[in-house]
Amino acid sequence: MQEVALYDYTPVFRLMMMGLVIALGPLAWVWLRRRDASPAQRLAWLTGLTLFLTFDLVLFGAFTRLTDSGLGCPDWPGCYGSASPIGASAAIAAAQEAMPLGPVTFSKAWIEMIHRYLATAVGVLILVLASVSWAERRRLHVSFVWPLVTLFWVCLQGAFGALTVTMKLFPAIVTLHLLGGMVLLALLRMQAVRYTHAIDDVVPPAYGGRTRLALWGVFGLLWLQIALGGWVSTNYAVLACRDFPTCQGSWWPVMDFAGGFELWRELGQRRSGDAIPFPALTAIHYTHRLAAYLVLAALAALAWHFHRHEGRTGHARWLLALGGWQLLTGLSNVVLEWPLVAAVSHTGGAAALVVVLTGWLTEAHPSRATRPGRVPAANGIPA
């Protein structure tokens, strides 16, 4: 494959302009739909829309990874020094001719660059959110710290995106990039809930102490499972077990946990440079499967608790629906040998659980702007 510099900042300005153009669509939509709303109300709407677009970006990131398009453009931030695959057509054609089954093709290059365009647009929207929240911090009485943390985090995500390419799909980096996308969803969801409550002058419903503790417990298990799932995907260990409920016809197949969870190593290799053995891939897959049983049981127990002790039937239904979705898509990945739709849907289910649980935890631990005893301002925005 043609040698190319890993970092080429020549197309940075054009990429930034592309992200700005894409971001103008959501910004114009919020402005036109809410032209008579206050700046704080538009902030809440834009935060919700940015959350939706970030959710889509996480799904498209999974699609990029699962179609092996992560190295469709082997440099960063452009594609062979160009802002689009059109300008890099000669280099892409040469790389594809040299390695017809390699990582660089026109379709993969377009998938990779579209992902970068969307990520840049989300970054622009988060920058706008941080700017508006700073301007509205006194009227909205919601801390500016979280928008600032979100802005920092999306920049960090961009850095991990660059490392994903330049370190050639290093499993630990790719897994951290996936987790970073989920953290971004959680940050945006928390802000969206707080802004909505503050603007509508709503005091969130009270949660019992045991409920808050249970929520945090399930939330922690969910993050562990997402990390394990990312490790399965980035190591291509999904097909290490192709049967269910057993694995390779056994309830406890031959596994190499030390090799499977040697974190800092190249893709497909051990730290020593030897090829990663199949029992190590089996250990990665089976650990994720065992943890899935625990997470599903925890979701079911929390759903029962919501229904029985909190009277929140809607919450219980959400948990059962998302848990069932994850079970269905996870099984489909195994028995149908990792179909693309099921794999992307599995990531989507995990992201939806992060969004839902983050929203409930935000209500369970309201900010000062949403607690009793506030004096609503004359314009309807909490003082």
C-alpha cells in the first residue's frame, strides 16, 4: 500500500468548513422552529438535538468499525492529504490496486470521511452549546462546568479518533474511543434533562435511597459490559463462539484469560509479537457473555423494583424493552455470524441504555436549579 504521512493538516480548514456547513442545518432548524423562544429554551432544544445527532454518530462509528472502514483513509484528519476521497482518488486507486482486499477502497474511504464530517459537525454544535450556556448561565442557574467538560471531552474524542487511525486500530485505543462516545452521550443527556427542568420550572420526582443506589449499581455494570463488548468487537472475537448457550459445544471451553486481557498490544498480536491464540479470543467472548447474564438480571431486578416499590411502570417497561433488545441482537450476532444490522443495533441498544439511565440518575440527583425552594423569575426562567 502506498506510504502516506500519518498526520497531514493541509485539509484542516476545509474539513472545519465542512463540519460548520453540516452543523448549520440543526442550528437553523432550532432557530426557525423556536424563533419566539427565549435563548435558554433554544439552548435546551439544541442540547436535545445535539444528543440525538451524537447518538447517530455513535451508531455510524460502529458502522465504520464493523465495515472495516477505520483505515479507509490511512492518514488524519484528511484522506491522503485531501479533504475528501474525490481529491484522493488517484492515491486510493493505487492503494486498492496494490492490495485489492486491503483496508483502502473508495467505499471505505467515503464511510471513514463521512464519519469525520459528522464528528466535526457535532464538535461545532457542542462549541455553540458551551458558548450559549456561558451567556445564559446566570438566568438558567445551571453550572457552566458541564458544558465546558463536554467541550473538552469532544476534543479528547477527536484525539482518540486520530489515534485510532494512526495506531492502526490498536484495540485499547478503539475501545476507549467507543467508551468516550458513550460518555459524550451521558454528558449531553444530563444537561438536556437539567435545562428542561430548569426552564419548565419542574421539580423532578423523588427517588428513594435504595432506588438511587440500585440505579448506580446497574449503571456501573452497564459501563463494565460496554467496555467488554468494545473489547470483543475491536479484537474481532464475536465469532469465537458460534453456538448458544454453550460455546464450542462446551459450557466452559478452553480459554486463555491472560492472553485475552493483555490490554496494551497490537491488533491480532500479543505483546511479545506472536499471533493472539484462539483460546484468548474465546476468553474475551465468553467473559462478555457471562457478564451479559449479570447485566440482564440486574436490569430485570431494577425493572421489578420500579414497578413494585416505586410505581414507575414506564421505567420498568423501558428497562425490559432495552434488555430484551440487547439479548435479541446479541444472540443474533452469535447464531447468525455477526450480521451488520444486528451488530450496529447492539451498539445502539447499549447507547440507549446509557441515555435512559443517565436521565433517571440526573432526576434522582437534581441540581440546585431543579430543587424545591426556588423562586421562579417573572419570565418563567428560574431565578
